[in-house]
Amino acid sequence: MQNDQAAPPASAPAADPGFKLPGQSGSPADALSKRGAVATGTPIEVAPAAAPVATDTSTRELAIGGAVFVILLVIYFFVRNAYVHHLVVRRVAPSSAGSAGWLLFVGLCFLSAAAVLAIINASKFLTFAVTGPLVAVGLVALVATLFIGRR
């Protein structure tokens, strides 16, 4: 009588269970070949050579950055008032002192906006198109503050 079931081939590899423990790379021959590649000086790529991808900024980071910026605005307003008072004491016309104070406020606001954006997400906001105009307007306003405050 013949057996209805066929026997599996004797040389068939064991089925992959689909689960491996960490550090379990398969057969010991695979582990030896990996160690041999390191010992022979074969270069191993650690990170891809592609440019870094701009990451999305979370709403939490934006909220913290916005709160820091608002706190800086309040501080700059008090600095503006102190600067105007200082100029008036030095016998500068009140209208010129007020203009210089507002230019100081605007200059500090633009520079701090550039800094806060760069800290929030440098890969996204620290570009010439975003940071350049903010820094340029801030520096022009601070230079104008010095010239107007002299009159």
C-alpha cells in the first residue's frame, strides 16, 4: 500500500518564524560575515548622504515661541519708554525722542522675531528668504534710532 502523504524534502530550509529577538541575526555564519566586513575596513554607511528634510513644527513649539515673543514685546515696550525718557532728559525734542523710541521698539521686535523663529525650527525658518528681511529691517531701524536720537 502506498502512503497518500508526500514527505517534505529533507534539504528544505526551516521556515522563518517572522519574529526574532534583538541581536539575533539568523545563522552564526551571517554574524561572522558582518564582523569580517568591519575588520576588513569595508565602509559602512551610517546615515544617508541626502540633505536634511525640513521638519514640521508642532503647535506646542509655536505656542511657546509666541508666548516668548509676546513677553519680549512687553519688555521692549518698557525699554522704549526708558529710552524716550533718557533722551528727553538729555534735552532732545520730545517728538524726536518718541520717534527714536518707536524705532528702537520696532528694531528690537524684528530682531527678536528672527531669533525666535530660528530657535523654533532652524531648518524651516533660518533661511535667507525669512531671516534676511527681518534682520535687515531690524538693523535699519536700530541705526535710524541712533541718528534720530541725536537731534
